Amino acid sequence: MSNIIVLDYGSSNLRSVAKALETVADGKHNVAISNQPETILSADKVIFPGQGAIGQCMTHLKEQALDEVIRECILNKPFLG
């Protein structure tokens, strides 16, 4: 069973995204929300939910040191963002 992480960067309606993924995954994937770099990097797939205020979003990502984590994920695993 693969692990899908919804990236928690302090914005967006993450619970709704996770619930939608759980519905379509039909028990075949573990879906979780996380802002922990080690959890994100160890996931099989990463979802970076959209948000209209990209400036604020980037500030949150940099404050949590998640911008580099995202780059690493984009290079090494299926990534939807």
C-alpha cells in the first residue's frame, strides 16, 4: 500500500483534499496530511494543494523550510501541485 502525503503549509482546505483522496483511493492508499520533512520525503506520492495567494503560500513554505523539501519531491517521486 502506498503512502500519499498532502503537504500542510498552513493554508488551503487540506482536510477536504485528504477526504477526496481517501474516497478515490478506495482503501488502496494511505492518505495523510503532514508538514514534517521526513514524512513528506518518505512518502510515495505528494500532493501540494493549490491556493490563490501564492505570495503568502511561499512565505509559509520558506518559514517551515518546506520549499527545499518540495524541490526534492518534484525531482524524485510522483508529485501533484
